[in-house]
Amino acid sequence: MTKLYADAGTTWTKILEIYEEEKDIQKSSLLQINNLNNYFVPENGNKYYSREEKLFTGRTFIMPTKIFSFADIKLDGATGHMTGQKLKPEGIYQNEVVSLAYGAQKRVKNLENSTIIDIGSRDVKWVKFENNQYKDLDWNGSCGSATGATIEMLCGFYGVNPENLAPEREKIPVTCGVFAMEKIMDNIASGIPPEIAVARYIHGIAYNAWIFSKKPEKVYLSGGLCRNKCFIESLKLYCEAIPLGRFMLIEGLY
Amino acid sequence: MKSENKKLIGIWGYPEPDILEKIKNKYPENKIIDLDINYNNPSSGILPDAYCRITKNMIDNSFAMKENLEVIIASVGREKCDSGWFAAKILKDEGFNVIETRYEDYNGKICATPVCKSNLALKEKINLIMDNIIQKQNIKLVETKPEFGFWGVPPNDFNFLDIFPETTHVYGWTRCVEAGRPADIDLEMYVDENIPTVFFAQTFCAKMQLAKYLAKKHNGIYVDVDDVASNSVKAKIEAFIKLR
């Protein structure tokens, strides 16, 4: 028997499957998903520890939420607003902010005076710790909409590879997503290459996340933007920034 | 609510008790209805879309119940807000029978606040405090040791109050109501220092200013809700309660 944990966001779903023996995964309910191996992401290696420091073997996947949604999967633990009816009767749902806090406490042993920020497809949430204890939190679930998914859409629209973007000193304000879009178009209309306009926009998101989380000196970053060098370098203009990867919320589930 | 044919006395805020009593005696058969509450009546279109939900309730309810509303006792002083005052003027202008009251002077009187400290569910605490304005209820209450605090006014959306444990004490304007001092700003700003408190205000309400300031000052959490609480607001409150 394997155990399944998922963080189902608007666009992407992160899944952790833990098991005791290799033969267990031969019966995994994930096998019904076509081309499952295409979604395999060995981000954390295959060793996982529970909050009680019990060791598990596991594997992780990141797949589009629309694929996850159609799969007949029953979860032992879940977070995120797209988990639907997928919890086992004895399964545990935990909200995203709590999952983020628990994940951070587990992954970062010394959370003295630091803030963990998770930037999702359409939101920003953060938890601040002082002396390893919870201190403050917030979740911008609607006006933080100009985040990960918007970057993906922009890169797709302008044919820009996000991995090739260099950070820009100048930023496009993203407090209002609609005005930000207008600024990007103005930039490009005035002859600025899309790579630079999008990088300015990403800088704006980094600045916005930093301001929203009350200007922390040290940030642990969670979410898909951990893989976006342009974002991390932009954030480093304001604070120390340490990426933790995309599985922080799942880490807080078990 | 509209389908009921019983004649009504509408109120909002905290009407001056002597005037309320006088009107109750004048219309003994009438039912008293709190116009602050959201009864899902249609929008009257009088107020801007981006405006305090409670004030919209007051106006929308009044228009929806116009046929049955014999009189509105409108709180227009500091115990309510300028929006209450403006709403009273608008409704008078629209032909309603509106009696304006101000309840700002208490002659040093302060009542105990057993409901705020009781073991009732938060929703029931707030409902009981507000019902007591209309008719004092005699309910045996058990005091609890506070583990959490809720600071604010009765919200438009009561459902998110279910997140709070029964050991939540009530502060802010709602406690001022139970204390019989709804315009006492010093009492409104008082909270127990060591109790983790959620500071709530209706979006677009002037009390957002106080709620945010006090949340920072007392290491609490600030939330504002417009119509109904979003999932992120509920998750923030849940996380605050769980992580503390």
C-alpha cells in the first residue's frame, strides 16, 4: 500500500507518494494516469521524513491540475483548493497556510526571524517566524492574481523562455494586474524586447511579494517560482532569498 | 421577509433605549426587525457597488420591506457611523418614516459583559448580544477562560464565525453593545493583551482603520470581509488559531 498526498493548486498539482517497498508502487492508483513518468519530478530525492522524523521512501510528481482532477485517486492528505472529493474517508485536509507553516518548520530547522513565502499560480501566502515560533501570516488570494500563471501565460504569448530571462533593475508595478499588462504592452510597443518587459514584470511580482510579506530580511521561497532564476535574482534585490522548491505544502501534510 | 404581512419597526445600530421603548409601546403589535442583517433582499441600486455591505443591507432591506415598515429607528450618532446618518437622510427623502437617535451619553453607566465571556459559540454570542438590544433575554451563561479573541462588529457573513472555538471572547464594538456603551471608543479599543485576537472589519467600513492598527499593536491578525468570507480569509483565521 502506498500513501498519497497532494497539493492541488489552480494550475499545477504536486503529488507525493510514499511507500515501504518498491513492489507497493506496482499497485499505485497513480498508474491509471497516462504517461505518468512524464510528470515525475525528483526534486527532493526519494527520502522523506515525517514531522516525527520517521523515514519514508517516496516519489514526487507535478502534473496539470486538469489531469489530476480527472484521475480516480484517493488521498491520505491534501491541501489546496482543487482537491475536490479526492480525500479518503480517513484522509486529512489541511489548509494551505497551515501546510506551508508546518512544511517550513519541518524543512528548515532554524526558522529564527525568517519568512516563508509561497507564490502560487494566482496567490501569495506567507508565514513569519520569530525564534522558530509562528509570528504573523497573510494570504492574498485575489489581488495577488498577477503571479505564476500570469508569467506562464505571458511567456507563452510572447514566445519567451523563462529560463533565459535575466533580472531587470527596472520593475513594472503589479499592484493592479490589468495596469501591469498595459505597461508590458506599452514597453513592447515602444521597442523594448519582450524578454526585458517580462523580466520587469517579474521584478514587479518579486517586489510586490516582498512588500506584501512586510519587507522581511530573509525569505524562504516555496512554489513554482523557485525554478525561475529571474524571479529569485529580482527578490534578492530586496532580501536574502533561499528557494525551497515546490513541495513545501505537501511536506507540511505528514 | 417581504412576504410576511406583519407591520414592522425597523432598527439599525444601537437605538437610544428610551426612544426604542417608546416606539415599542406605540406599536405594540409590530415586530422589530434589525435592518443591519442580510436577508438576501434585492439590491435597491441606491448605493455604489463598492460600499459597506451592512449599509447596503439597511437600505436594501428598507426598500424591500417598505410596505410593512411603519417606522425606522435609525442610529445616526457615533454609536453607528456617518453611513447610518446618511442612510437615514436618504430614506427620509424617499418617504420613509425615520426617527433618528443618538446614543453617545451613558451617565457613567457600564454593564457587565457575560455573553462576551461565555462558552456559547461565537455566532450565538453575537446574536444574543444584538437580540438583547431589542428584548433582553435571560439565559444562564458559563464564563470561559479566553483562548482567542474576536474584535469587531457583527459581520454580514456569520458563517466564518464557526471557525472560532467556544473559548473565544468578544471585543470591540460588539462588546461595547453588551456593555451598553456603543460609542465608547476607549472601550472599543481595549483588548486583553495576551489573547490572540482576530480583528475584523467589514470592507469599506471606517473601522478597518482601527482593526488594522489594533491587529498590529496587539500582535493579532487583521481581516476584512465584504459580502461573504473568501476561502483565503477563512484559511487565514484557521491558520492563526491553529499556529498560535
